[in-house]
Amino acid sequence: MSSSPSASGRSEKTRLTEAEQKANHRRSEANRREKVHEVMKEMCILVGLSVEDYRKDALVMSKFVEAANKALDRRECLIEALAARGVDVQKDLAITPDKVNKRTQARSTSEEDEPEQSARKRRRQ
């Protein structure tokens, strides 16, 4: 069975029907969702939540950000301790005012948003 080229030079056989396009889209979307779910489950494990909580996006992400900030704080303490002992800390590891300001600004912005987010949660309930 050979396919004859159409006027555009493409084989008619390679053109997908609308139903096939929709089926492909559904499959790729399902694959994307599955990958996201797997990553969310991994994040749950990393932050000490139950794997069943993976669908609670806001909870998982806020816990993950909290854990990341704690890790960064610990890192900064370790770098400062090394520097205090006279260890030459690499410049890319050193704490610079611009790095501190970015983290401080990000934290203050998220803290300002918390009351608004809490109010939204109460309205939904």
C-alpha cells in the first residue's frame, strides 16, 4: 500500500486525523501529569510528608521551600564558621550582600503574602 503525495508534497498517510491528534495530546498530557506526580511524591519524602500528600501542591511546595531555606541557612553558618577559622572560602561559596538581600526580600515578600493566602483558604472552606 503506497501513499500518494498531496499537492503540498506531503504524504496523506502521515497526516493525523483530529481524533488521532486528540489521542496523542491526551497521552502526552497524561505522561506529563504522571511525571509531575512522581516528582511531587519525591518532594514529599524529602520534606517528611506522607506520599499520599503529593496532590496538596501548596503544602508540598511550602514545606520544600521551608526545607531549602533551612539548608541555605545551615550552609551560610558553615561557611561563616570556616571563614572564622581562617579557611579561605571560595568566592562563589561566600555570602555576599546581594545574595543575602535577595533571600531577605524573597522571605519578606512571602511572609507578607501569608495573611492573604490564609484568608483565601478560609473563604474556600
